[in-house]
Amino acid sequence: MDPRGLDRLDRRISGCRACPRLVAWREEVARTRRAAFADWTYWGRPVPGFGPPDARLLIIGLAPAAHGGNRTGRMFTGDRSGDVLYQALYDVGLASQPTSVHAGDGLELHGVRVTAPVHCAPPANKPTPAERDACRPWLVQELRLLRPTVRAAVVLGAFGWQAALPAFAEAGWTVPRPRPAFGHGAHVELDAADGPALGLYGCFHVSQRNTFTGKLTPEMLRDVLRTAATAAGLRPAK
Ligand code: SF4
């Protein structure tokens, strides 16, 4: 694919102001900050996807965290959820380092791109259905640009699953009816009339609520990542 297409898309996403409630919240958080990050200049804008333009595997979360991606400007970077995700990606050989602290920390993803159906940090991590729908065209465009290479996707959590299915349909894959239900370990093949199929995998979200309680363990996360990466034609580490 044309990497400049994805660069252009990421720049356009970063300037979006379509959701008044989210614009107000992300900018308020950036102004007030958290004491631990008082010396940071927060990003305070929509957070675009992160990873190479020829990714074979896509990871879809929920939305940036107020003091994570909304602070650092990079998806899943600078918060506990990201700590868990990038450690797992590193463990299975899909990331160059186990930590993701700030946008200039040198982290590289190998064949993987990380994105979200909502690009602005929402209050209480809860976008409204209207905000989810307003942001969908960005995900559809990202999926269309990735279509030449992407062969599998891991969706973290039920919100992302519900948001992603119509985006996959709009981007050219066939989503079964009734829509497949989310679950940890759920797997459905999305055929496409004019291109290769895509393997869609469900995984509990890497939120602290799930990882602190053991609902999602590092081993469970690594298992899903390995399965999806193999399906995508990557060679994850054992
Ligand atoms: S959530 Fe999406 S559509 Fe809404 S302002 Fe942010 S980038 Fe734009």
C-alpha cells in the first residue's frame, strides 16, 4: 500500500473535532493534567493508529486513555493497559521492546498496527453510541488502506467488537448475519468478494479491571496474539 495514504489519514484524524463532548473533555484533561504528569505537555487531540502501513495484524481497542494516549499522542502508550499489551506483543516477538512510555521511545511493531474505533479519550472510558458512530468513518478508511496486507485482527473487548463489525463490512469484508457475538477466544472468518478473507479474534480488553482481577492473564493474551499472528502469516515467538 501507499504509506503516505496512512500518514495522511493519521494527520487528518489528529485534527478532527466532530464530537463536541470529547473535544471538550480531551482538552480539559490536557489543561488540568494529573499531578504525576504536571511537567508534560499533553497531546490533547485525537490519537491515530500506531504501527507499519503494511501491517498483517490489526489490534483494535476501545479509545485512548485520558492520561495515556491523550497525554503521549500514541495509542496504548503511557498507561497500565498499554503496559500489558506491549509486554505481550514483545513476548511473542511482535514489538521491539516491552515498554511503551512516550511517542519517541523507539518502540517498533513488527507487522502489527494498533488502533481504536474511537480516537478521542472519553470521560469514564465510555464513548456514547453517537460518538462511536461519528468516529467509524476513520476506522473504515484505515481498514481500506490496510486491506492489501491485513489478514487478521484482534478486537479487545465487546465495545470494540460491536464498533468494528460494521466498519469491516463497510470496508469490504462480509460480516455474517446475525452478527457474531463477542467473547474471549471468539473467532470468525470474514470473507471478501474481491480480496482475501480476514480472521477476526475476540480478546478481553487489557483494562486494569480485567488484568488486575485475573479475568485476562498475560498467558491468555499471548495465546490470542499468537493465534491471530499465525493466521495473519506472521511468525510469533513461542
Ligand atoms: S472521537 Fe473520532 S469523530 Fe469524534 S472528535 Fe474524536 S476523532 Fe473525531
